[in-house]
Amino acid sequence: MTGMLAASKAGHDRDKVYVIIEEDDEYVYLADGRGRTADRPKKKNKRHIQIIKKIQMEKPQGGYRDLEIKRTIKTYQEEAYVKS
């Protein structure tokens, strides 16, 4: 699941789009490149996210970078806006 886009289904951040940068058995760690950077990800229960299978980022050698995360999310949102 790492590198995929996900939308929050529950919580105060409902419908916000993130990139999954890490996962374990019960939780995923999400970043949006702005408020939640790659070095300070949001911990969220797997049941509270919806995977957006359309886009998957490849993990660079040095880890995810905030600029790339922001660019990926913005591209997805622009495509979604054009389709609707």
C-alpha cells in the first residue's frame, strides 16, 4: 500500500487526500506535504481511509519528499476536478 493515495473517511480531516508513506499491521502513516510532512506523518487506522488506486508513487532511495507528495496530490485533484 505504500506510495498510494488515500482519502480520509473519518475524523476532522474527512475527505482530505494523503499519500501513504508507511504502514504496519493496524495503522498507516500519511503525509500531504504541507501540514503533515514526510518526517512528521499522521498515524491513522486502516479502517478510516479509502485507497485511491488510481495513482501510486514510487519510493525514492532517500524516502518521500514533500514537494513530490504535494505535486502528486495536486495532479490527482486537478484530474478529478476536470472529470466532474
